[in-house]
Amino acid sequence: MEKTTIKISYKTKQELNKIKIHPRETYEDIIVRLLKKVKG
């Protein structure tokens, strides 16, 4: 899988950390989970 870097604010990072299912869950996993939820 190809990887890239994105810039997010510290506040956004904190919000993503709040919705982690597991402390070691990656931001990739969080974003994919949120996208699946939005897409239905």
C-alpha cells in the first residue's frame, strides 16, 4: 500500500484519539472506519 502524509490540527488529532476503539488503533484505521460509516 502506498502511503502519504496529511496535515491535521492538534485539535483534530485529539478528537481522533477520543474515538479510538483501542489505544493502539492507527489513524488509518480510524479514518477508514469513519469513511465506511459515512458511506453507509
